[in-house]
Amino acid sequence: MKLSFPIWAVGVSLLVLAGCSTPQSDSAKSFSGSSVINSTPARDKVLWEYRDALTALRRGQLDEAKRLLDDAILSIGGINVGDKDAKRARRFFSGEDKKTFIGEPYERVMAYYYRGILYWMDGEPDNARACFRSGQFQDSDTENKQYSSDYVLLDYLDGLASTKLASDGSDAFKRAQTASKSFSLPAYDTKSNVLFFLDYGSSPLKYSSGQYGEQLRFRERTSLAHSATIKVGGQTIRSVPNDDLYFQATTRGGRVMDHILANKAVFKSATSAAGDAAIISGAVLGSSQQGRHSNADEIGLGLALAGVASKIFSAATVPAADTRTWDNLPQYLSFAAISLPPGQHIAKVEFNDAQGRALPNLTKTVTINIPPGSRDNVIYVSDKSTNS
Amino acid sequence: MKHKNLFLPFSFLAVTALFAGCATSGVRNPSGVRVTEMRPDERGFVAGTGVESQDLVAVTDKMARSILSTPEIANAQGIPRVVLEPVVNDTRFPINKNIFLTRIRTELNTKARNKVRFLAREQMKVLEHERDLKQSGAVTSNSDPNAVEFKGADFFLTGKLEGMTTRTSRGTSDYVLYSFQLIDARTSDIIWEDSAEIKKQGLEDAAYR
């Protein structure tokens, strides 16, 4: 039995239209708190190393944090060329999330920042400085040069490390002061022997917008803590945010990849529209001849087939932006350097709300043992720390 | 009837042409540009990557050869004793700094035995503990345990890594200067100094830009 052309064409059209929904890219998995690195796809390995490294740091598992960050930095520190996953991510029929994740610049910066803290903890301020410089380098590829390499802390710490290494840190200090528009930064005190690295709040989240999710966007999350107060050895130091990761995430500007995704979106839209037009035209042409096997029937069939092919190409095109996110990052970064005599000290770190009131649930207590000698004692405290 | 036979191929051709017209354009070097090692005096098209094993080998080979040709070492009366001091990293690349001095030491110990000798200062705690055990009679000794036999340094060998980075839309370039010094422990004279330069550049895949 031969199906008449209009019925066949309409049936195929419905099938094609039903299959036209854009395949959804894997959204960022929420943090599980356990290592899934070995079971996760290779392209997500760095993402989980980032997350687990920060969790380990907050638990005080410093060796684990170093191991994970070192491995992640191997991926982000080189020049990524000829990567098959990256090539696939640029193709029409694969999503951006098929590329090996190394994160957006603000995420890469944070990997270097935390590794720098760990180097300084180990008494290697020069390698810490190298990490802060690499972090600043990661932030240098902004569309608007006004926001290029504008992390206050990275330059400030670069200068501090240089000063402690008997080099000149004044240039880095000036750059930090220029980037710190709101606050006057404290001058370097070479006698300070306790360095507090504080972070608090919740990192920005990525989401995609646009007709096909081809535009990468960032959403600011509500952060309870907006500043911190350190109380130790009779000193009270109020520490305000030096850097805001939401600001950093949203001031990078357009990416080269955004152009590729935009082209994919145009392709998807154009092939869909062309497919619709061809299928409808073919159906109209075919049905107008009432199955008389005329030339118009053949032309209608051809148009409908071309339309179906076009719709298939459209459906298979994935312009969605990559929204995998290092989602346990903080929003705010702070730093304070103080001087304490040798011996044991109990430090209390209070995190404060937007009005400056202490948030008792977030208060952390840290025991600091200062040995005799000139080595710096580096303390990392987060409002999410679980080891204090 | 002829046009009926041609219509279907023509339709697919038209669709193919449509797709071809929609191909990605406007992105330079979408696959990136491979990292290219260049002479330091060669002007590159942009900038590069960090300190790698081939740099370590090239630099330390050069330094070891250079040290041995220094008159103070080559013509020394007796065997000069050298202590390694940590290398300072002033680049943007976190590195294992000791590896440079370790390789220079092993190169010299392997290829120029008895021309220069290194003192194991990083093992002093263990050595002092052993000496204390001998002095207290807890362990045996083949020589007078009270004699001071730990050697003093004739020279200190140290170094510094300094870097310069450039980044433009065309890529990244890194220049690293490796400089090493041999310092006379008695006079503070720098009796030998040499350097090596490496410049690299590259451009990342567009998926990461």
C-alpha cells in the first residue's frame, strides 16, 4: 500500500519537529564532599580536583589539597593546543561542555591563589609569589583592559613576598593600590610574622541564556558574611574584602568561544527555519495536487526531504555554553598580616554580616603556635572551614 | 522528465550549500598554535609557557661546564668545597627550585670527580646526631670523635630564576633568565657567574579563550 504524499510528509514533519529540542548539556553537579575524581569523565577531572582541593584545605588536609591543586595546575598552566575534546567542543554537533574543563579565568586564578597560600605555609614565599603572578596572568585576557589583572590581593601579596625576600615590592604594591579603588591598603610590615588568608561568602554560579543557552552568564549568590574580624593577642583587626569573585567573573567580557557559540546558535536557528519553510512548502505543494503524481508532487517531496534534513542538522547542533562551575569557591577574599611573639596564641575569626554584626555560627577559633625564628606563619580560615 | 530526476540531488545540494554558508568564521587560529621554542634573541609572534625538563637539562649542563672552566676551580690547590644555597624563584612559574642545584651537583660529581666537592649541609642534623652518639660512646668510631672534621665551605653556589611575561590576543610569551653564581665564602667575591635564557610562546585553543 502506498501512502499518499501529504500524510507521509506531515508524519515525518511531526517526527522531526518532536526531535528538534536541543539536547541539554550536563549541568554542574553539586558538590558531594567526596572524591569522585577517579569515576568522573576525564574532561571533568580538573573541576573535581578544584572542588576537592578546596574541601581538603578547609578540613586542614593540606597535603591532599596540594596534590590536587598541583595536578589541576598541570592542566591549566600549559598552552592547550590540539586537544581533541576542545576541538569537539567547537564543532556544531557537540556542546561546549565536551571540552576538558579548566574553568573560567576567575576559577583558574583561584587554583593558583590557594596553591600560593600552601606554598607560603611551607616556607616558600617565592613559589607563592609565582602562583600569585600566574593567577594575575590568568586574569589578563579580558575584553576590557580596564579589568585586566585587577585582583588586588594577588599584586599585594606579590609585593609582600618580594619585600620579605629582600626585593623591591613597591611596584606590585602600587598596582594593588590602583586596583583597590575603595580602600587604602596597609603598607608592608616586614616584621609581621602571621599572615591571615580569609575567604567567605558563596561563589558566583554559571548559567546559560539566549535562545539556545549559548550565552554564558553568572548569578550572584546570597552571602551571609561580608567582612571579618580577627581577635588575637590583644589585637583586633577588621578585614574587609579585597577581592570579589562575582565582580571578577562578570568583568572578563566576551570570550572567543562566545563567537563560536553564537555562530552555532545562528546555524541552529537558520537550519530550523529553513527546515520549517521547506517542510511546509513541500506539504502544501504536495497536497495541492491531490496525489496526481505530477511534477509538483515530486518537487514537494524533495522540499520536504530537504526540510527534514535541515531540521535534523538543526536539532543536532548544540550551541549551549559550558556551565560547569567550581561551586564551593567563596565570594570574598581578605588578607591581614600581624606580628605575634613566639608561643601559643588562640585567634578568634568572626565573620560579619553586611551591617558589620558578627555571625556567631560562622565564628572560627584557631590555635597558632609561633616558633622562634623569622619564618612566616600562614593561617587560612574560611567561613566554611571545618577544622577550626 | 529530466528535471524530475535532478530535483532530489539538487535539493540536497542546496541544503549542503546552506550548511556550508553557516560554518564558523571570524575566529583566528581556532585550534590554537603549537608552542614553539625559539632563540632568546629571536622576535616571536607572541608569548609562551613555563619551566620544563628540557630547560632544566639545557641550563644545568651549561652551568656545570661553565663552572669547571672557572680558573678558581680548574686550578685550585686541593679540592674546593661547595655548599648549595637555595635558588630564588622570581618568575610566574611555581617550580621545584632545588632540582636545578641538584642536577648541577650530580653533573659535577659524575663528570668532574675530584675537581670540586659538595658539602651535605642539608644533612647536618643527622650528621651532628651521629657525631654526638660517637662522642658519648653510644656507637663506635674509627677516628677521634672529638676532632672537628665537618668541612667549611670554600664557595657557595646559588642561583635565581627571573621571568618576563607578555600576553596579547595573539598569544602568550614567557622569557625566563636563569642565572647562577659561585661566591667565595671568605671574600664574598663572585668568582663565577653564568646565565641561560629561554623564551617560549604559544596560543591556546579557542575553546579556552
